[in-house]
Amino acid sequence: MTELNNLWLTETIRLREEHAGPLEDLEANRLARSAGGDLPSRIQCRALWLAERDGLSAALKHWLQGARLALIVMAVLAVVSGAGLAFAAMGDGLHPVNVFWALGSLLGLNLILLLSWIVGLVFAGEHGASLGRVWLWLSEKLARDSKAAQLAPALLLLLQRQKLNRWAIGVLVNSLWLLAMVSALVILLTLMATRRYGFVWETTILSADTFIAVTQALGALPALLGFSVPTEEMIRASGDAALNIESARQAWAAWLVGVLLVYGVVPRLLLALLCLWRWKSGQAALRLDLNLPGYAQLRERLMPTSERLGISDAAPEQLHRVESGVSEQQSDGALLVAIELDDDRPWPPPLPNNVSNAGILDSRESRHKLLEQLSRFPPARLAIACDPRRSPDRGSLALIAELARSASATRVWLLQAPPGEALDAERLGDWHAALQQLELPFADCAPMNWLETGHD
């Protein structure tokens, strides 16, 4: 994951919370605080965890795949368009080629849009955005992920702060036109190599001297690269009919190729490289704008001056698979903890010497205290005792999942009912189904051997 992608996902999370309200982020905030660092790094850590949990990281991968496909489609269209310009300029080979008509076909639209892009870049900075919007729209369609719809606006907002969008669009526009011009040049050379063309110029109101001056002026730069320019006599003679002289045909062909290369290919190549350089150098200056309300309000939660408790968050829409982020090398020891047990149940049971008791989690303060402790000292084995007489509500299951992510290995202990009381079979089945969805092992007997030795 690149730094740009991290900032992109962070901005996406900010936009999502701005429009849909705050996300459930207690665990994300805790992990960001435990990771340490300055405020921007903690904001990114929080956002990346939320993006992974809510599927935005996968949506970004799909969007990038769609963006690459969109670029391929647009590149193919550029190559085909360039080839079309060359065929239109040279004709069928049965009639002489009007050199200035051919030159206008090859370079006219390219030069008009090039000047327009430069003027827009200098005065507005947003010209060419229509092509960029086409690419963004096509990328979103090819991604085929409903969550990818939030990514494009976040990317634009992120780039606009450093005015990088103009350079990103510049790379796209100039690269596509470069492909078109190179395609036109290749087809032009192919046609000239396989067909015999004659060249003429025609006019009604302009004099021959005008065409001579224009031809020599346009050929001055290509001549510095070794391309030949028709002599004044060749130019004058070509005004009446196509010269049936090999040297004249070759001179006009070299002039046309040289003009296309110098005024069509080279400017687009240089501009594409300039935009790419500005884009690469500008990425290093990308930062989160901590003055935005969405980030400013995270300061106290991620870098608190005092611990704040009692915040209530909405329950998640669905349970998420538990994947421990703790390795065996990072963890040590064994721990037993219980969740919301009644006072009439004796606790804790006799424990081996190497198993610690974390008590009963029956308040928000006790939960936060234990989770903060586990973030610093994760256990190798964690047993979570639950009373199956209670319904497996989503708050308890979310706590079990969060505890499980803080240990290398976790087992859930579904306690037996007190003597003279039977467990409700339907409720017990709900517990089994929920724990299976979390992919956590569970049993109705005390896992003391496993806690002590790591083996049953």
C-alpha cells in the first residue's frame, strides 16, 4: 500500500463520516493510540483499520483495477484515432496529397487542444478535466464495486489541496495524445513505405511566395534534426501538379514526417514528462489537512490529554471474522476473563499458577482498561467465559471479537447452568451460530489444560 493510497483511504473515511455520521471506531481508536506516533499517523492508522473492516481497502483495489482497464481502453482509442488521422491525411494513394491539407489533418486538432490545455493550465488549472472525468467515470464502471463510488471524490479533494489534479490530468491528456501522434507517425511511415505518393499544394487567394515562406519556416526545426526541406523550385513546381521526380517526393515526405515529429510528437512528449515530474514531486508534499472538522475532532480521541469514557456507539450491521493481529513472538502467558456474570455464580474458578485472572468485565471502564492492557501485553492464550443464559447480543459478540484480536489464540467457555437450572436450547444454539460466524472455538467445559500448557 503506497503513501498516496493510505492518504486516499483516510480521506475517503473522512468523507464517509462527514456524510453518513461517525463510524463505530472504539477499537480503531484504541489500536491507533497503542501504535503511537503523531496525530496524522494515528489518524491514518485509524482510517486504514476502518477501511479494512468496512471493505474500502478491497474497493480501492477493485477501483485501481478498473482504472487500469480504463487506461487501456483509452490508450487503444488513442492509437486507433492516430491511425485514422494518418489514413485521412494520406488518402487512397490514387490522388496527389495536398501537403497542407494533410498537415492540418495530422496536427490541426492536436495543436488546438494543446494550446487550449496550456491556456487553461495557466489561467484556471482545471482545463482538460473533462477527459479526466471520463477516465474516473469509466474506472468506476469497470470497478463494479458499489463502495468504489466514494473513492473518486476523495481522490479529487485530496489532490486539489496541492493542485496536483492539474498535473495528474496533464499526464493523462498528454500521454494519450502522445500515443495518438506516435500512432499517426508509424502509420504515415508505413503508408509512405508501401505506396507511391505525389505532393501538391493548392490555393485560390494566396500567392506561391506565401506557401514557400510557410513551408520553409515549418521545416526549419526539422531540418536541424536532419530532415530535408523541399527547395524553392520544388515548392513552386508542386503548385501546378505533383512532381514525378523521386527527389521531390522524398523531400516532401521527409518534410511532412519531420513536421509531424517536431510539432506533434515532441511537444506532447515533453509536456507529459513535465507533468509526470510535477506529479511525482508533488506527491511528496501531500499531507492531511488537520484543520478540517473531520480530523480536528479526532485529536482528543487519538491523542487525549485525559482518558474519556462513556461514549456510546451504534452496533455494527454484521459480525466480522476474527483475525488475530498478534503473533506468538509478541505474546506471552495465559489469561482468563469473564463477561457479565451474575453475582450468584462463584468466580474465579481454581486456576493454574501460570494463568492470570482478568476478572469480570461488567462495565465500560473495565472493558477499556483490559483492552488497553492487552494492546500493550497481549497474551498467548485467552479464555473468555460467557453465560449462555444471556442472549448473544451484538455488543457482547463485538467485545468477544475485539478481545480475541488481542491474543494469539482464543477460546470461548460457555458456562454450565447452576444446579437445578437448565439452559435454553434455542439460546444456546444462537451462541453456537454466532461463535461459528466469528470462527472462534468454543466449549462447555473449562479449558484449563489448554490455558496452562497450550494443549488439550
